[in-house]
Amino acid sequence: MQLHIKNMVCPRCIATVTEVLSAQGLQVQEVKLGEALVEGEVHTEQLQAALQQHGFELLQEKDEQLTDLIKTTLLEYQHHLEQEYQPITTSVYLAEKLGTSYQHLSKVFSQQTGTTIEKYLIKLKIERVKELLSYGELTLSEIAFKLQYSSVQHLSNQFKKVTGVSVTDYKKAPSVERLPLDKLT
């Protein structure tokens, strides 16, 4: 049986969900971001309660599942952006990875989250900027290049628009906390 699980964003999430599923008496075949393949009798209410204790949620509606899959795929896309010098567009990446039209994905995502895919991706990128700034290893120019911004000014303007503070002020005293990725919408 395939399960769809909301709020999985990292390898630690995979490990935690694997433990929860095993503790529920399920034979875990595979767990990856947003989904798990298991064998055994699933007691939905019990499993939902166990997952919620760790900040996860069992998704049962198709549109919820698709929205979570879009979020997971956008995380992969962000990683793709950092690795490729000539990345494909968001719409092409999502359509290819998820095997459906971008228009459909965009419509479902907006209905489920109240925001657009583009705005969500901007928030993801700004959280990544905050993370890279906190490490202090890269200059703002290097971060802009790494995250495929057209310029440092573009990154700075977007950062201020999303966070309400300038990059300079953030670096002096990070008054704007980093957000968990499952709280971006």
C-alpha cells in the first residue's frame, strides 16, 4: 500500500517516518520524501495520531497528495538550481517530474495552499538564502550566483520583500527567524 505523508522535507524525516511506520506494525518497503510503501494492515486513525506526534500528516485526498508532491519536487528543483548552470524552468521541471501539465499543477497548488507555485518557490529560495547567510561561508554575490538570481540586487529586493528586512540588517542581527519548510505556505 502506498501512503502519502505531508511535511517530509529531509533525510531525518524519512528516518522518523520509517520508525513510526515500523512501530505501527507495518512492513516498510520504501520511504522517500512525501510517500511510503508498506505492507500490513493500516489503522488510519492510529497511524495519523502517531505521525502527528512528529509533525507529519497522512494525506488521503488526491489534491492534498499532489500538493505535497509538488512541494517535495520544488525542493528537488531548488537543489537542481544550485547544481546546474543552465537549469530548466520551474514549469518544465514540474511537468516532466510529475507527468502532468503545469497548468493543472498550478491550479491544484493554488487551491490547496492559497499561494502560487512561484511565490512558494521564492519563499523556499529565501529560506535557503537565510541558511547560507547563517553559515557565513559565502558572500552575497556567491549566494546570488548559486541560487540563480540575475543579480545581487534582485536577491536583496526579494529578500526584503519576503522578510521585511534588508540582507544587511539580517546579517547584523538575524531578527527574522528561519522558517521550517513545512510552514512556508
